[in-house]
Amino acid sequence: MVNVNGKPRHILSYLQDFLFTPHTSRSPITKLSGGERARLLLAKLFLQPANVLVLDEPTNDLDIETVELLEERLLEYSGTLLLVSHDRSFLDNVVTSTIALESEGIIEEYVGGCEEWLKKEELKKTPKKGKGQATSSPLPTLDATPKRSLNNKEREALKTLPSKIENLEIDLEKLSSLMASADYYQDPQSDVSGDAKRVEALEVEILKSYEQLEGLEAN
């Protein structure tokens, strides 16, 4: 189990958020590809409790899939983020304000990403032809749709899923311990292939149960 935003989660469920399958999650780090290792580092980073993140060129050497994953995680991050990046698209997708070093050593802060800053720079260069007319835009309306209530079947599932998950994890731990014992592979009665399939089936069932539980708790 790991603690994510103050809530316990199964490690396999958490790693799935970073595009790891149950099979890949159990692989040695030496067997992982470069992109998978980068995603594993991100998974470890976002487990650390922190109110401030400082990132220097975080997209360097990351593939497109991992960059998109990093963007999603940073958008969900509730703390303060300070980052330096040459990736304009990444900045536009993530940041809410830009600090720019202007001419003569002047530092200015602008609302929005790199694209917004460039637009303001162009406006500075455009000769003014007169006073502009202020316009107002309507404020965005908040989605006031209430959360739907759970039906009887869903309430029953919400009640029983924790114990079901606990039992599945106990079964998985017992089977994993059995397969890790020194005598297991020397015992002719050991069903190596069958037990490996049962381990994978248990991991998949645990993941599905956690996803179902999280979905019900969100309502």
C-alpha cells in the first residue's frame, strides 16, 4: 500500500496511473525501458509529500507519452510549482503564470504561459492608435450538477469491497510467498505455470476492485 494525497492505495493500482501493467509492475528495474524508468521516477516523485515542487527542464529525454503523463500529474498537483523549461507547449499546458527576464535586467510576471507572454511582447511593439474600448466577457458558469446518489447494489458493493480486497491481497501474499520459497521450484508437485496465472489473475482482480471502490467513493 502507498499513501497518495492522504489516501491509501494499492501499489499496483497507483502504478497503473503511470501506465504500468500488473506484469510490468513486477519486473526488475533492469528490465524496464528508458521511458518506463522515467515514469517510475515520476511515480516516486509524486509519492513524496511536498507543498512546493521545483523542476529544471523536466521534459528532457522524455518521450511524448511520458510528457503527457507529467502534464496530467502537475495539473492535479495542489501545491506550488516552479519550473524552468524550453518546451513552450509544456509551459502553456501547465503553468498559470510566467516570470520573464526583460531588457535591462527587469523581471516581470505575466498571467498564463509562454504563448500569452509572447502575445504581450508583440502588443508592446505595436504602435498605439488611440484608446481602446474595454470589453467584458461573461464569467464562466460552474457546473452545479449534483453528484448522483448510489443505488442499493452500489451501496452494498461500497460496504463489501474493502473486505473483498483485503482477502484478495491475503491470497496474493500467500501465493507470492509460496512461489518465493527456496523449495518451490524443486518440488515436482508445484504448478508453476498455474500459480503464475493465479498471481496475475489476483493482481488484475485487485486492481479492478480498487478502481470500482474509488469510483463509488467519488460519488
